[in-house]
Amino acid sequence: MSGNRTRRRLRTTILLAPLTLLLAATPALAAPAAPAAKASPTSAPGNGPAKITGPVPAQGKPGDPAHDYVFYSTPYDLKKAGYEEEEFFISGTATRYDPNPTVDEQKQVATPLGTTPYTTRIVVRRPVKPAKSAGVAVVDWQNVTAGHDIDTEWGTSADYYVRNGWTWVGASVQHVGVNGATTGGTAGLGLTQWSPQRYGSLDVTDGGAVLDDSQSFDIYTQIAQLLKGRGKKNPLADLGIDRVYAGGASQSGRYLGVYYNTVQPLRHVYDGFLFALSDSSLPPREGVGTKAIRVYTENDVYRGAGVPSKTAPDSDSLRTWEIAGASHVPAYSTGTDPTDFRTTLGAIQTREFGAQAPFACTNPGPSQVESWTVFHAAYDALDKWVNRGIAPRRAAPLALLDPGPPAVLARDSLGLAQGGIRLPDVEVPTGLNDGINSPANLDNPLSSFCVLYGTHRDFDAAQLHSLYYSTADYRQQVADVVQRLETQRFLLPEDGRTLIKEAAKHKLF
């Protein structure tokens, strides 16, 4: 290393000259639009078409081997926050729709395929006092890629919901989450198998006759109708819910994409959509009109989210945000602290199923980029867009040399991706975070999930000295980046303070 240390200047997503043409078509950052007239909330008569039973009492505490408690019960200190967790069983008759429509079929509304009876569960985390409710709910389409329900939206944004008085609803609408997969490394982990005593009455397959999740869309609709219902026997009516947002991550994002394009135009019961890490094969179509935000990590773009068929320009109803350096599975979700509500693929999963064999990944990971902060900003932006007509900021995309898949991203001399929303972990780095990883071997078949992990490598002392004069210099640069992101509305002030506090604990030299 040269004896002259050059202070690393803050980068403002201005790219090197060879990349200029790549971003020439990027929309300029837009100022917030003037507030529009507030739309009338959608509603459903009474309790909606679903019958609701509960709350279902828990006879044991989370972790009790008898499994008579709410599956994936959160370790969040709800009592301190003035919140409570309740589980309800809901039942009814669901209209079935094609879960795998073609490109042309997604250009028009869904055609009913018949009906099927169902009984499933919802988990509700809500303010104890109805007066504390903001009248907003997020229905989390539970992700079942691991063979069981994972409340991804709560694990990412619970603290945002709680500090704003929002209600979170975990929706078990797919057969793998309720009845369990029958083959493969994730078989036998569904609710009815995890606790036959508590969940044995649940079934979304009509006794095994419906295994294509065609029932899932209408069950999801009925949950929103239930939340907006004002019937005297509706145990959720006291929350005064008038805005319901659809949220889901990864595989759930694909289902939400199909829902948005084909079912939302029929029902219009959801007021906005947040597609997190979406695997949707097609973008939300313009004609639907419901506000939607897509939030991708670098890992999602690397794996193909940036190919032309999956992209759409920002519009009066769509925004797409991409987070540099972040991974589909973030480090915070795999943590081992059993009191941390974010550890949906770590301590909480271990509590429910026991420790699993470690993954064998090619690179160390996952990425440590604190992507949850951007999801907070996205939910906040979506609500302001729907409720007050204030359009979200347009974000510069990640800079692609080739959309792939796998995509080739433009990178700086440190290996960090160019463009996108740049949190301090990337803009003021102390290590490499990117979206690239793979299984080193498949001795544990679940190591295939390594492709979602991204990479994290700490910089050595020489690299740190080349970037920063001192620890104080590093901390000041973090504060500067936080201030800029807050001004751009990609970071909320409460979360900015958290990132600054974390930087204050970090001693480089």
C-alpha cells in the first residue's frame, strides 16, 4: 500500500464515464407530487365471506415441545409495545383461480375454475387498545419456500408497524404451509404436521384434491374483506381498518404478482402492494391502477430480476427500488439470538424445528447490509402514496453491464455494485457485501439456498486505512450518508439514528 492515505470521498451514485450511457434512460429523481383526493376505502358487508373463530388459546409457551402455541410466535416484546398476538381460524368457500397463468393470461382478469372449502389460520399482531390503531393492516402472504410458514414481512418491518400503530396479519394460504410438502428436503413441516393437536382441523386442499394453490388467491381476498368488516361479531372490527396492504417476499411475491395482475382487478380489496424480493415472473400491469412498490436486493437482480421481461418503468402506480450489496436472505434473518424478532431463518426456525445441518456455501455470508431499513421506508412511502397522494421518490437502479441471468453488475475497485440505493454498509464500507454466492457442495441438499445468501468479507487493516483517516472519519461519513438518504426518503429518521448508533460502536483502528 502506498504511504499516502487518500481520504475516501462520499459517492453519490454518480457513475464513471463508461457507465453513463447505461443509465441515460434512468428517470430523474422526482419531487413529491401534489396530494390527491383521498380514495374511498373499500369495504365488505359484515364479516365478509369467511367465518372466524378465536382467538385460539395457547396452552404452552413458545418452544414447548407439545407445540400448543402459535407457530412462529414472535419474540418481540409485544406487551411493552402495547401490542398482542392472537391466532384465529377462518373457514369458508374459496373460488379457485389459475396459479400459473401465461403472459397473455396475466393481461386480463382471472377466470374462476370452481370452488373449494377451506379452513386455515391467521395470526394477528395488533394494538391492544383500539384507540392506538392507525386503521392500517399489512396482510403477509406467508412464505413457504422452507416447507413451512415464515412471516417475512413481520421479521423485516415489525418495529415500523408497532411504532406507527399498524396491524400485521400472517396469512396461511398455501398448501405447503398448512398441510405440508410431501416430498423433498422440506417435506412434513406444515402446520398440521408440526402440531396435529392444535392445527389438525386445518385444510386448504379439500382432503388432498386441490394441491395447486388455486384456492390461495381468494382466501387472501377474504382475509382483507374480514379486516375491513364492521360486523358486530367480527373480533377485528374494533381496529377500524380502512387501508389494507398486500405484502410478501420471494415466492410469495410471485403469487402476489399473479394476484395483482389477475385477481385485484376483480376485487380491488387491497389498497396497495409491496413486493419484497419478488420472484414475480411479470411486473405489475399498468391497467390495474393500484399503487405498488417493488423492493429488490442486489442478489435478486443478479439472479434475473433485471431481465427485460421482469422490468417495468416507474409510473403513476409503480416504483421499483434496488438495494446495492444486499442479499435475498440477509444476515439479520439468520441470527442466533432467540429474543430477536428478525431471526426468522435462524433462532425462531431453530426453536420450532431444532438445529439444522449448516449450509456449505462457496463464500462467507450472508450479506450484512441492513436492508430492513429500506423496507421501512417503502411501507412509509406506499402509505403516503395511497393515503395522501404523495408519490415515492424514484430510485436509480443498479448499474447493469448485462442483465443475465446471472446479471453482470458494474462494480467499483472494491467489488461493490454501482448504482441503486446505497446504505452505509455499501457507501461507507468496512467490508465487501454483494449478492453473489453458491453452494460449495450439496452434502446437505439445503445448501442450495446459498444462492440467496450473497457474500460478506471484512476488509483488512490495510484496506480500512486506505479508506478512512480514523474511526471518527468513518463515523462522520456514515452520518453524512444517513442524512442524504433521509433527505431522499430512502431512510426514515428513526432508522437513521439506529445506523448512526451502530457506527458509533464500531472502532476501526
